[in-house]
Amino acid sequence: MRCTISSHAGQVLANGHLIIEKDENDEQRLSFRTNGGKLIQGGIIDPDGDLTSASQVLFRAFFETWKSSITLTAIA
């Protein structure tokens, strides 16, 4: 899914894609790859497919990356 990450002031911080990747333990992880190639890893996806905890980890990683709250917008 293509996405834009923006600051609360509206400045575009990154464009990229939400992705699901397998980690070294063969578990599925929700992550974000910027168009510039930077990978921001989120959490492990629950076995039932629930993305709640995985997305919470990803948004904490966004905060650590940009040191502020962000808005994620999906682009169709």
C-alpha cells in the first residue's frame, strides 16, 4: 500500500509503502519502506491477522525516526 507520512504541520516527511515481510523466525512483520530505500520495522502480525499490536510498534518506530507525531495517509 502506497503511503505518505506527514508532520502535523503538513510537511511531507516520507513517501513509501507499507509491507509485510518475514523475519528470521519466519514470522510476518508489518514494516514501512521509504521510496529512498529506508526500512522502518514494525511489530509482528498476530497469528489471526490482527494488525493492532504490529501497527502500534510501527508508529512508535515512526516517532523514534522523526521525533514527532506523524500522520500516515494511504494513497490509492
